[in-house]
Amino acid sequence: MAVQEARQGTEAPRGAGAHDGGCTCGDCPHGARAGHRRAEAEFLLQRDGFAAGHGLPAAVAHSVSASRQWVSEELTQSAELVAERGRAEGEAWLTRLWLRTAATVWAAVVALLVVQALTAVGAGWSDARTAGLLAALVVAGALTTASWFHRARGGALAPVIGEDNRLSTSRAVAAAWVLLVAYAVLVLVGRLAAASGHAERDALLSGLDLSRGAGVVTVLAVVCGIAVLVRRVVGVRVLAQRLQKVRASRPRAADLLTDDAGRGTFADIQYVVIGAVALVFAAVRLARRPDQLPDLPWGLAVVVLVSAATYLAGKYAEGGRPVILSVVRAREAGDLDAPIRTGDDIEIRGAGFVPPGAQTADRLSRMVVRIGPVHVHVPLVPVTGGFSNPTDAVLTVPVPADVEPGRVDVQVVTAAGAETNRYAIDVTD
């Protein structure tokens, strides 16, 4: 479909659509989206064409190395355009996200009103229902105001978006518990303001005793501490090059359950699922007993704490520094065995060359290999549906003529800026 779209895009006259790429309608997201889709489709068409051997100019077709270099440069330029259009689409998407978050918040208030009205049939309207509705209005108003001030960063979701432009699992779980506890306290405040008797006010004040809400307070403290600690852990590991992070084009809901490469992770999934179950339980307890903080049983609280510990351990265990295990001379079929010389291709074998989330062409084109004092950009070698070079475990680069014969060090610099160990090789005349 992408290839067909690219072909149709090349046949359509420029300016045919009202919201083509480069649209200047203010913050209109349609131009950014259409431009990104068109650039990506054209890139896929170009990549698959090069993989099939089409489009090579006659000046470089006679040389394998020259044609490979030319193809890599062409794909790199196209990939940079795709990345630029992707960033523009991501910014436009974040700008309009604040309206969606605000609408979702007020839709939740309306849903609460409907539920309260239905449950009041037969039982009658009570002060607790009024306090719950007023508390929801206060929380919704605060979130809407925050959404307006952070409308360029995703609205109400801005606090849970990490520095890598992905939704943070730890921050999202902590934010959910903060909102629940804040809502519960506002409900008690509303009921306390409407209470007329001393006995009723004393009963409401006793609902804030630590003995009543020890479980939920403990869980709140732990999940908030986990959110702060995880940010520190990730930052330190990135600076120490023990963890590779690349920025995403925009946050996605799937970020809560997956790693940077989009693969589901056990630590994140169990933390979100157990946290959501405990939140639902606490919300039901608040609905049944609106005169006190949700009394989360210690058994369920311990389950949440174990889940949080597992999540934190997973953050410590993930990632790792890229490493070179061996470097050999790349040999084609029919070649004689020989030492490494200038002009030869070398095959670098190891692990962690492609960071999670860096599988796109613009990220792959940023990989560099240091061979002695010379920096060699890793060429992109297209195949149908992807690239055969570079990969996470193997990459191939030529030894340039500027490398002096003798013993030199080889080192890989990934798209995230992490450096591998130095591996010594011998280059002969």
C-alpha cells in the first residue's frame, strides 16, 4: 500500500490536495501527517527499488563499493526527510492532544454523574454523591487548566511523558494513584464542609487517620518513590553508557507496556496490570465508604509493592553497553584468504550495535566506526523490507585508504552515542 501511495503521489500534481505536506494552515495537523506519509512511502519505494538493483546511475554501476556508497548516501538523504516530516507530525499531534485529554477528563465527569444518578434511583441522592461530583469537578478543572498551560507538550499527559518522548510507565502509575488519593481527600473535604453535627465531623476526620488508610498511603509513597528513582536510574545508566536511549517521534499508549523497540516487557505489563487492579479495588472501596480514605488491605498492598520491586529490578537489568566481540575480513565467494588491507571490507561482530527504537534508516545512518583516527560511516545496504547492514550483531564497513598500515583500534559509535570497547586489528600494505 505504501508503494502504491508513493506511485500515486508522484503522478499527482503538486498542490492537488488542500492539506498536502508543507501545509501552512497554522497548527493544522493534516499537512504534517500527509507529508510524513508521502515521504515514508517514497522512501520505501526507493529502498525496495535499490534492493532490486534499479535506479543505479551508469557512473557507479561498474563498482560494487561505489554503488553501495551512492545508494547509502541517497537513502540517508531520503531518511533524513522522513525523520524531519515525522518530527513535524509528532509536534502537531502533541499540540492537538491537549484537547483530547481535556475531553476525556470531562467525559469521565459525565460518566460519574450518570453512574451516581442511576445508583441514586431508589436510594435517594446523598451528601456523599454531591461531594463526589464536586470533587470530580475540581479535579477536572485542575487537569483542564494544566492541559492548557502544557498544550504544546500533550496537555494533561505532559507530566507522564519522559525525556525520550515516550509515556513513562512509572510516572503514569504514580499519577493514577496521586489522582485517586487527591480525589478521595476532596470527597472528605466536601462532606466535612456540608456536615452539620460535631459527631459527623469527628467521624469524617477520623476517616483520615493513618490506621484507616495505611495501605493506600504506603502504596502511594512507594509508587511515587519508584517514579523518581527510575528517572534517576535511567539517567545515570545513559550517562555511563550502560543503557542506550533514542528519542521517539511521539508518545504512544503502547509505551506503558513495551520497551523502546515496541516489544512487550514482563516488568512493565505486570506493574500496570497489578496497579490497575489495585486502583479499581481502591475506587470501589471509596464508593462504598466515602467517609474515609480507601482502606486497601495489606495483602493487596504487599502485592503492589512486590510488583513495584519487580518493575524496578527490571529497569536495573535492562540495556547494556554495546560490545565488539571480533573483527574479520569480509570475504565474498571465490575470494582467496588474505589479511586485512586498506580498501577491504571488515565484518564487525558483537552485540548492541542498534539501540532499541533505532531501527529506522535515519538512526541507522548515524552509526560510525572508528578505524584508527579515521571515522567511517556505516553504509546502508537495502534489501526488500529492510536493511542487511547494519544490524544489531553484525556490521560491515570498508577500510579507507587513509588508515595507515599497522595495528589500529576499531570502535563502534551507535546512534545513541554509546561507544563500544576498542578492538585491535592488523592492517597490512
